[in-house]
Amino acid sequence: MARQNLNREKRSELLPIIARAFTELGYRRATTAELAKRCKVQENILYRLWSDKKAMFLAAIEWVYEFSEQTWLRLLDDGGTGASSAQRLLEFEAKHQGEFGHYRIIFTGLGETDDPEIADALRSMFKRFHRFLLAQILAHRKSGSKRSTPQAELTAWAVIGLGTAANIGRELGLLSDADRRRLIGEIGRVLLEGEGA
């Protein structure tokens, strides 16, 4: 059992480095030799922790969600300004969405969806994002206005879509920082509040 705990700790230590490498290099260019070099370990250490490069990539996809959720939970635990959790998340993401480049792991994974394990990992990750956002949207709407609003489930998907569009805009230089902030903040608020928000 001690060995499993050590392996879990080592995975937790190395996973942010591996995720950063996949963010910068993509899946195909990130060799295990390069991953090991960045982690400052021998390749065989990585293979003790993960069965192969794909397992490392799948772990990186999971890590993207975990990192985001932990960031959001810290934000929500810090109390607030009287705004709902959903409003605070939109405000936070309007300022910070995509700044770490983790979306590049997701974009890379979307190019690998012919692999059922990668497709399943992405599907699971997006469902988790959706559930988290849906809970915030439902809580917001319970305490808020009774305006005609889009269905909460669809609103959560639309907010995910706004983040994706903002990341495409960042990656291709199509949107300025200010426009990305407005896209998520203003359009997100319209989705959250309904028409005339």
C-alpha cells in the first residue's frame, strides 16, 4: 500500500509538468523522452507511473478538469461580493479564461477522438464541466429573477461554448483580450439572466 501512495504522490507531482508539455507540444510531438526530460526523471520512472504516453495524456485531460474545479472552488469558498456563484465564475473566467493554455490539451484531444479512450476521457471531462456549471446556474436562478431564460442545461453548454470560442479567438489571434473578456462576461450574463439582461 505504501508503494501505491508513493506512486500517487509522484503522479500528482509530475502531472502538472506533463500537462504543460502536452499544452506546448500537443499529443504527437510530446515524446516520452521529452516528457521525462521536463519532469527531470528517467523515462522508466514515467512508465512505472503510467503504462504509456496515452495514459499520461488521459491523466492530463483529467487534470485539466481537476485544476479548473479546484480553482473555482477556492474562488467560491473565498466568500463574495453578494453576487451568486454563477456570476462570480463568469466574472472570474472573463478575466482569466485560457490564461494557462490548458485548452490546448482539449483541442489536441479533439483531434484524437478516433481513439475511444481519448474520446471517453473528453466526454467525461465535458460532462463534469457541464454538471459543475449547471449546479451554479440552477442555484443562481432559484434566488434570482423569473425572466424568460434559456433552459439551464443548455445554458451550461452555451457557457462552455463561450469559453471554447474565446480560446479559439486567443489561439488564432481573432479576438483581443478585451473582446474575449466581453464575450464571456457580457454574453455569459445574457445567457445566465435571460433576455434584456
